[in-house]
Amino acid sequence: MTNSKEELCWYKVVFKQLTPIHIGRKNYGVLSETRLFIPQWTMWGALVNAYGKIKGGKDDDFAEGKELFKSTTCFFPILNKEGYHIMFPNFKNGKLYIGDMKEEEFRLKFTDTYVSTSISPEYIAAKDGSLHETEVILPKSKKDGSQIYWVGLVGIEESKKGKFLSFIKKCEDVFVGGDVGYGLGRLRVLQNGINDADKECLKNWNLKLDGEVICNGEPIRKYLRFNQDYTLQKGKLEFVVQYDFSGQSPSIVKKECFFVPGSEIK
């Protein structure tokens, strides 16, 4: 999401993953692949929905949440909530890495696929062409049972700190990604994982106090809108369609090209 240009109060927030999550990326035939981190607009939508429901569920409550969480970053996996070794995306030799893991290795350890199909009531059999596979990120590693946590930053305007802190203390779970109606995407707020993010933390996330991305040739930590003044050194561009799911039906917020997290830009 876009950010205010005024200085913000930043908080580091940690969630424990409780159920598999699917963050839609692209389809390969019948397979719907998942992203390996949570984009800023996906977490923004999850926080807005949780905020609106806690506040009372009125349209004004959701509108207030949209403004409150407009400076939300992407969220990335960590395997030890105490150590905070964040698995930031980066590119090496043209390949995507999640932390020190190659994309393929991460998928092998932490993802699985769910197979679904539509049933024809007349024949009590699968409909032709209805087979679908959904890739999900599992709460724990298939290899050693390591628990996945998700960490990111939320920038709050000084005058709205009270609203955020009141909300986050009441909030228990948020839901991200697709198929949440089937139990996917459940993340639990770790109350002891909410901390002020100081300047050193923002530097590690390549962010200025106002939320602007620092383009100094280091990997960026959030999606950055394409600009011809930027030089892409490593990484890639992606055409992104952002949806708002807080209403009765999804609506498109933006359709633009972005540099993806992990890209190195000057």
C-alpha cells in the first residue's frame, strides 16, 4: 500500500501460522502456485478486516482501518520467533532465494498441494476438467517440524497510535490469502512479538521513517512501483492486480508494474 510522507511510529509484528496459507501468484495448468511471502496489500487487507470486525463491522470501521494500516510492509517467514532470523527474499545468479534457501528448496520443505474437484450430482463423479491443485505453505516444515512465524512492520501515524495498540491487544487471529472460508490462512498474533521498530530496524528493512523505500542497491523488502528513473540490478518486475476484499464483493484497487521484494535497485 502507499505510505504517508510524514514520519511514522513503526511496530514490528509477529504472527504464528496456525493453518496452511495460499497467497495466489499464478496458475500452471491445474496447479495454482502460492507466493512464498505475504505481500503488503494482502496483510493490509487482513488487518483491515480484523480491525473492522473488532470495531463493530460498520462500513466506517473498515474505512478507518484502511487508513490506519496504509503503511504496512510485506511479511516474511522466520523459523525461530526468539531469534528473528528473517528469511528475506533475494536473488542470486538469477534465482530467487528465501533467506539462504533456494526457492525450490523452500517449496520442498514448506509447501504441499491440495487436490479438489467438482462433483456431478447426476453421476456422483468428478466433472470433466474440474480437477484443481492448490499449493499451500504449511505451518510446519515437512522435514523437521520447524514452526513458521511471519514478521513485518506496520507504520502508524502518531495521532493514531492509541487506536492501533488498542486493536492489536484485542486481536487474536487474522486471515490471509485465498480460501479462508475453508480454514486456510489463519495467523495468530503473538502479543510478546509486538515491539517498537527503531531506526536500525528500519535500516534493515531499507525503509525511511516516512515509509519510502531506500533504493541503494540493497535488496528491497516491499513491492516498489515501477519508475523509469530506477535501474534494476538484480531481480524482476511483476504486473500486480491489487484487490480490496473488505466489501461485499472484491474490487480492484490498482493494476500496476512493481519491482518485487528481493530486487536490487538504484
